Amino acid sequence: MQRTLFICKPDCVQRRLVGEVIRRFESKGLRLVALKLMTVSRALAEKHYAEHAGKPFFEGLIQFITATPVVVGVLEGNEAISVLRGLMGPTNGAAAPPGTIRGDFGLSRQNNLIHGSDSAESAAREIALWFTPTELLDYQLADEHYVSGGE
Ligand code: IDP
């Protein structure tokens, strides 16, 4: 079992696509272990995107992510990190394949609806950045055995 962080970015919230995006996570079999609606401070945004500091798109990205609320959450499941990345699609919405969130709903590189951790190290760092340990809930779903069990 892995945990991964996702963010429904401001464009996702503004376009009322949060329900559609979370529906895809649930349909796939991922389990929500944390979820909240919040406005992102500049300090948090800069920490979250620290690896991009200094890049030409960095300031625009910080402005974008702090402008209006986001929905941020943690998902758990078998290979949750790569499963979420697959559901998202590649960064540029214009190039993302149909069937992915970015491929189905956008044409932008920056306003690409969704963030998902890209490695186990990023997931651990990002979950600790956005959530306190008590906000991460431990529970089972009734269909877990059918969704993730077997070979
Ligand atoms: P990812 O979200 O697909 O993992 P990263 O390369 O980690 O992509 O970039 C983080 C975020 O920065 C992207 O999701 C996107 O919002 C923004 N971004 C990345 N590259 C560009 C760009 O060339 N122009 C504008 N924004 C960009």
C-alpha cells in the first residue's frame, strides 16, 4: 500500500471539476485518507514547488496556486503514486491523452487541474507539508478485498 498527495488546483475548483476528479479516484479503487478545502499561503506554495524555484514559470505558478482555494487530499492504495500519475496524464493538457484528467479537461501547461506526487520521496515530503498526522485517517472500505485483493 502506498500513499500519495493530490491537489485539485484552483482551475479545477473554479471549473467545478472537483467532484469529477475525485470520482475518478474512487472509481479506480483509491481510498481517501485525508481531504480539505483551503487557500494556499505563498510560503506553503514555495515549499511545495521548491524544486522549480528559479525556473521561468515559477512566479506564475505560485501566483496561480495561491489565487483561489484548492482541494488537497491523500489517497491510499496499491501503487497509488503511479496509479494517480496515470489518471492525471502528462503535464501539458494539450498533449495529454484522452481518458486522463489533464487530457479530458484542459489545454494548458500551467492550469492543468491536478497535482500528484511523482515519487515515494515526494509523497512523504508533500503529505507532511500539507497535513498533520492526526488529519490522516486509518480505516478500511468494505470492498477493499475485491478492489485490491488477489494476484
Ligand atoms: P507535473 O505536475 O506534471 O509533475 P512538474 O514538471 O512537476 O509537472 O511541474 C509542476 C507544475 O508546474 C505543473 O503541474 C504545471 O502547473 C507547472 N508547469 C510545469 N511546466 C510549466 C511550463 O512550462 N509553463 C507553465 N507552467 C508549468
